[in-house]
Amino acid sequence: MTKKQLRSLTVSLIVLICSLLIGYILLALVYEGSLLVMGLVGLLVVSISAALVFYAVKLVRFFQKETKDGQK
């Protein structure tokens, strides 16, 4: 994976996380149902976002390790 591909993937993950959070905020503004349902949806959005952040950090660390090993 090249540096350009990694940067592109990271930006894509950031955009995905932001769109998830913005979508949830907009849903919370117009939804008039149970607070339990909104809490569960919020928990789902937060868990997906956390998993994506974890994946992105792990990928960046792996890429840095690979480039460091390649420079030796």
C-alpha cells in the first residue's frame, strides 16, 4: 500500500465517521419516538465509529512499521 493510498483510505474513513455522526444528529432532531430507541441507535453509531477509528489507527501503525522495515 502506497502512502497516497493510505492517505486516501484515512480520509475516506474520516468522512464516513463524520457522515455517521451528522446523520445521527439529524435523526435525533426529527425523531419523536422512544428515547430508548434513540439511545440504541446512538450506541450503534458510536460503536461503528470507534471500530473505524481503531481500524484506521491500526492500519497507519502497520504501514509505518512496514516503511520503517523497508528503510533498514
